[in-house]
Amino acid sequence: MPLSANRDVFITCAVTGSGSSQDRSPHVPRSPAQIADSAIDAAKAGAAIVHCHVRDPDTGVPCRDLGFFREVTDRIRASDTDVVLNLTAGMGGDMVFGDVEQPLPLNPQATDMAGATERVAHIAECLPEICTLDCGTMNFAEADYVMTNTPGMLRAMAAQMTALGVRPEIEAFDTGHLWFAKQLVDEGLIEDPVLIQLCMGVPWGAPDDLNTFMAMVNNVPDHWCFSAFSIGRNEMPYAAAAMLAGGNVRVGLEDNLWLEKGVLATNAQLVERAATIVTAMGARVIGPDEVREKLKLVKRAPV
């Protein structure tokens, strides 16, 4: 495809994630108050969207506690800083097997499998403007862990999100995930405008070389809106690559802990660095109101 840079770019900050990063940096927020404060700081730095998971405040272990999601939502909405709220709906599909000779029973301590309604319960409670839908099943690098999202589960979750008036953000970790996203649209389970997040470099999904990235981009229909990121050291190069390919940008401590070699980052610093890259390349960073207009989002008032 010809190069067609995006000149009006929104930045998403993935604030804390669901990985085991809580003990690798003091800046990874744990409590609902810390997550909300970090999200607000990221918005002040230029993020139009904040993508939030929650963690156990004492251990830092990722969880899907409805009360924690409610507190994060309320704190962000009650602040004087406007930002589009994007809550994860990716939890509840974690399947961890036993050893290779005896894969069953599943590891009961690490496995977290829930039904469609339970997986979106916090979405129904909090009504964010956006929530994620991981559009496929894949192996993850951590142990014998499979992120499980069956076609039936995805159809049920997509239907519930659409009925709630929450815009799904399709998280695509490989080209097949984009293929199924198109199927969900064809079946009327996801409405336009379709929002896609291209997740690059996550073992063992799509690698983040540029040939693979452009294969992903070329599988996104022209009228859809996409954003992209890579993890680790390629986070900032992907801010440039995503914008050049016609997309938007995601950064944050979910994807990368470092500002530069030896310097641990905050979410706000990562957003500032991404905004500098985007503007230096001749684009404009847009804010939450323009994102809402672009994606036809419904802004929710504080409860």
C-alpha cells in the first residue's frame, strides 16, 4: 500500500496492564487510586485515551475485581482532566496447563476462566466509552499459558458490549484476529466505526518487524480506525511507524517500563515522548473531544 501518514493522531496510554511487571518498576501503579492518578497524569501529558486494568493493591497481581474498576472509573471521571476511558475486558480467559505429559487438570492457581457475562460485568457496571475485545486465542510466553477467546465467547461478548453502547476496541495479535473481527462486523455484532489495536511483538503473536506490521495494516479495511504498539525497546519506534502507516499511537507501562537505557519511565513521560515524536514528524496530537467525534463515543458523567 502507498504510504499515507496520519496527520491527526490520538495517543492511548496503557496504564498498568495484566503482566507481572509490578515488582520491576516502582512506577507501575497498583491501587485504584494510583492507577487513576497515573491515568490522569498521562491525560495531562497528551493522552486522549487511557486503557486501564486493575491490580490487587497489596500484591500488585492483576485481577478483575469489580469494585476496583468502579473506583478507578469514578476517580478518573471525577477529576478535572478530560480523557476517554477504555477498560480492559481481556481478563477471565486465562488457561494454564499442567506439565507436557499431564496437561490436565489445569493449574488451578493460575487459571482464570469465566463466562461472557462475568467477563463484561465491570463494563456493564462502569460503562466506559471503550472496552477491549481480544479477538482470538493465542499462546503467551509466560509458562504454558493460553489466552482463550473462542468464537462463541467473542460473539457473546461483542453482542453485550454493543448492547451496552460501549465501543469495542478489537485487540489483534495476529492477522487471523483481524479476519475474525471482519466476521463480527459482517454478523452485525460490532458497529461502525470499528476501532482496531494492532498488538505487535507480544510472544507468541505477530512479531514486530515492519514487514509483518504492514501485513497487519494491509488487513485493516480502509474505513476502520486503527492504532498500534510494540512492547519493550520498540515502543517509541512504533509511535513513528503507526503514524506513518496511517494509524494512531499507544504507549504506557503495560507495554514498556523504560524511558531510555537505565531510566525507568512514568506513564506521563512515555506519553510526552510519543507526543514529541508525532509532532516532530508533522502531525497533530488530538484530544478526547475530537476522538469522541471520530469514534462516535458516548461520554459518561460521574456517578
